Amino acid sequence: MDVEVVAGLLFAAAAAGWVDAVVGGGGLILIPALLMAFPHLPPAAALGTNKLTAITGTTVAAATYARRTKLDRSVALPAALLAVPAAGFGALSASSLPASWFRPVIMALLIAVAVFVVLRPQFGSVVEDADAVGSRRRLLAVALAGCGIGFYDGVFGPGTGTFLIMIFTSMLALEFLQSSALAKVVNVGTNLGALTVFAYQGQVLWLLGAAMALCNIAGATLGARTALKRGSGFVRVVLLVVVSVLVLKLAFDQFG
């Protein structure tokens, strides 16, 4: 590999770590970067290498959030544990479920998310009455995040962090910042489950992935600290930007 290609991938890994730590969506940066650097790389290898890189930064970001914000472990840990096998099953199913099936639905959901967040400026910025959240809603949030989004991240992936944040914000009456912290923990589980399957299938570039992981950790550390410093309003803005880019990327892949 040329030095310029390696440098570009390392920078992409750092940028992906920052985006992932704030709101999710780092794969939007890293997967296209890998496919451009290696035009003949199988998509599964790009996904597997991305998971190796992402799990390191996401783990560091989750630990940073856990130290500096209120993290509901009774939700985060069960959802993360459920996400491991769910994402693994999703990764196993990826080859039999064409991406073209998912794109129109995901685009519609992301557009709905963007419209909802824009029309409700207080959503995710003010903590509501957490006592009003019953055990059934908490269990449903755990199941949707761990099983539903876990499977989705393994089989397809774009928007995983966004969907996790929306589930936790809407169902648990949390600020975006608290929801982002929970999302990082669950995302560790989804990455681990998918990575296990991709590794078993031999679809991981280990040496390159390890080098990119170091840069991803640096980016994730900076991203988590930035989000904690700037607060939920900042996370809201980044979420809307990432959602917009996701919709454009999915539309290009579907219709371009």
C-alpha cells in the first residue's frame, strides 16, 4: 500500500471514531474509505475490518461516558448482552438478505426521525419525568435495542447509533447525551457479535484493522469528550447532520 493510502485510512478511522462517539454513523466514513482504497475488496471484508476498528473506539467512548455521565446499567448491560447474539445472527444472514430490501425503509425511517427532531426542539434536550417510565417500557427498550437494532447492525448497519439514541430518548425520557451514552454500550455488543462472525468467516484485515483501531480510539476519545462538554444540543445537531448524510448516501446507493 502507498503511504498516502495508509495515511488516508488512518485519518478516516480517526474521523469515524469521532462521529461514532458523538452520535454513531462512523461506518459512513470508514467503509467507503476501505472500498476506495481496495477496489477489489469484498464488501464483507470491509464490513469485518470496520467492525474490528469500530469496537475499539466504541468501547473507549462507552467507558468515557460511563465515568462522566449518568448511565443506567440496568438498561445498558442487558441490551448489550442481547445485542451480541442478535448482531451475530444478523451478520450470518447478511448474504441472504439483499441491501436493496432495507434501503427504502431505512431512508423513510431516517427522514421521519429528522422531521420529528426538527419539529420538536425540546426533544432530547430536557429530561422528562423519569419516574413515569414503567418497567414494561424499560423492558421493551432493552428488547428493541438489543435484539432489533442488534440484528439490524449485523445484517446492514447504517443508522444504528441514530436508531439506538431515538429508542432510548423516546422510551426512557432521556436527554440525547444520556441516550448516546447508552447507545455506545449497546454498540459494543453489536460490534462484538458481528465481528465474531466476520472473523470466523475470514473477512477481517487484522493488521490494517489494528492500526486503524488506534486512530479510531483517539477520535472516539475526542468525540466523547466533545459531546460531554458541549451537551445534548450539540449531539442533536450532529445527529441531524449524520441523518441527512445517511439519507443521501442510501439514496445514491439505491437510485444512483
